[in-house]
Amino acid sequence: MSEDEKSDLEQNAETVQGASPRNPKMNKKVRGILSLFMWNHVLIIASLFLAMIALQTITAGEHTIPGMAVSGFFLLLAIGLLITSADFFVEGAKGLARRVGITEIIVGLTIVSLGTSLPEILISTQAAWEAHLNPCVQGVTDCATDFALGNIYGSVLVQITLILGIVVIIKPMEVKPDWIKRDGTMMFTAVLLLSMLIIIDGDLNRIEGALLCLLYVFYITYLVQHRDKIRAEEFEMIEDIRTETGIEMNWTGAAYLVMLIIGLGLAMFASSRVVTSAASIAVELGVPSAVVGTTLAAVGTSVPELAVAILAARKSTGVAVGTLIGSNITDPLLSVGLAALVNPITVYNTSLFYQLIFPATLFCTALALVFMWTDFKFNRQEGGILIGCYAVFIMLLYYLS
């Protein structure tokens, strides 16, 4: 065998070795639009959408099936469609961003970091739009904006207590000091600032909403400018999780565009159904819509954070905490800020928010940060305390409502 032939064989062997799970793009062919509609993820989205349409058709007739069970089932279907279609949209946005030459780490710090918070963003803006179309009269005790605000605070509370507690009980973790100083402080500041803006005059106007959005843009800009040191590990870990679970594939530009359009359209459709079905449940239970937003909707829309945090905890415990903290920065800044730009947010159920929801969220956020600061570790006892705090919150919520 000649030296040239040996060289060719060695190059071919290196190419085969390079096509490893760590380099998924090298061992996956580019898939087109036809393949897209045979993807399991698309089939799940289609099934949820058709189930919602079928249930809506059945209950829209003269012989409507009464009961909270139907509204609850419809809410679960809507949340499921919202989460899956939002992920579909994010996958399309990521793919198009890469194809126009945006670097992987920039995509991770912007699009991927927004992915798990997209359900809360859409729900809050949809609720604000509902309040814009049907303005709440002065003196009422409940409004769609209460649901939007309850969903945001509820999501922060669920993630910093219930989800973080579950993850810590499964696997105790260490926390990076830099993340606490930067992201932890930013998380508490975001929740505190939002609460103060509302408490001052009882509402959040468009200027204040724009201020929150601008603060989030500054935060993301800071991360991008320091991208070589910040969150590279977190982004890489999330990408590994997506690749292992079969979510990451290589598609054509047209397929990514279809993901973007269909994903956003279905996510907006699902978010509107979440708001309407949650309002129906609130009426049937006789409780404020803020209660439904703080509990059912908040837990449902926090499922992506729970899944990512549990999977990340197996490999890098710090990434699990960073994922939850990052989401809790996006929700009180961008999600509420965008909602306020759509329609000013006024708190109508002041007693519930001022006596419980605001104080509980601030207290639990501060408590979690204290646990992180003590020795930069989270043990199972601290995780149990956080879960206990959420249980106490639910009992007090039931008592007050």
C-alpha cells in the first residue's frame, strides 16, 4: 500500500471518529420540511392541538358538558401545547440564527435562555391583551391582569422553592460564588424592583414596563459582552441535554422557518386558551384568578425548568441552579415588562397580593439566596425547608382566598 493510500485511510478514520455524539452535526443529515412533519415532536403538538379543538367543539354545543373537570383538562391540554409549541419555536429560532452566522454562545445566551420562560411571557402578554380588550372597571375584585401577575410571581415562587427543593433532595449541589454575586443578586433585585413599582401606586404603567424590559436588555448585553467567562458551561450543558433527549436535529433553513412560524402561532393560540380556561376555573371554584395563576398555571408553565434542572443536576449541579435563577430573572423583568407595554397592569385583588404573594415571593427568594451564601452548597435539609415553604404558602393562599 502506498503512502498516499495510507494517508487517505487515516483521514477517513479521523472523520469517522469525529462523528461522535459530542459532534452531533457531523453524523446527522440535513432534514427537510417533509421529514419535519414526521418528527415525533410535531406529532405530539398536532395531537394536543386536535384534542383541544375536539374538546372545544364538544363543549360548545347546546348540551355543553358542565363541571370544573372539563375546564381543568382543557387547561392541562393548553399548557401542554404551549410548552411544546414554544420549544418548537425556540428550535426554529436557534436554527435560523445559526444559519445566518450567529455564534453558538450568543444563541445560547439569548434564544436558549428565553426558551424555558417563553410560556410565562406569552401567558402574561395574552392576559394583558385580554384586559385591554375587556377593560376592568374600577371597584372589581378580580381581573385578567391579576392572573398575569399571579402567574409570574407564582412561577418565581415555584421555581425557587418547590423545583429547587426537589432537585436538591434528588442530588445535593454546590453553587458557584460568581453566580450568586451576579445572577442571584440580579434575581432578588428584579423581584424587589417589580414589587416596589407596583406597591407605590398599585399598578405598573407602560413606562415602568419599558424600564423593566430595558433592565433585562442591559443584563443580557452584559452576559454577551462577557460571554467567554459567563454561562458557557450552562449553555453547553443544556445543549447536551437536548441532544441526548433527541430534540437537537439538523434541518434545512425552510424547515427552521416553518418551526418559527407554526411554533409561535400555536404558542399564542395555546396561551390565550390558558387564560380563558383559567378564568373559567376561577369562576367555578369561586376564587380569584390570581390564585389559579399562582398555583395551577405557575406549576404547569414551570415544567420545562423542572425537567432541565433535574437533568442538569446529574452532570453539573451548578448549572441546575443557574438555569432556575436565569428564568427567575426573565420572568419579573421581561415577562411582566412586555405585559405592561401591551396594557398597564393594575392590581385589583390588593389584599391577596400585598398580604401574601409579594411578601412570600420576596421572603423565599431571600431565603434561597441565604442558603446559597452560607457555604455555597445546597443540602437535602435546605431543600426540604424550601418545599415546606411552598406548602405553607399554598395553605395560606387557601385560607386567604
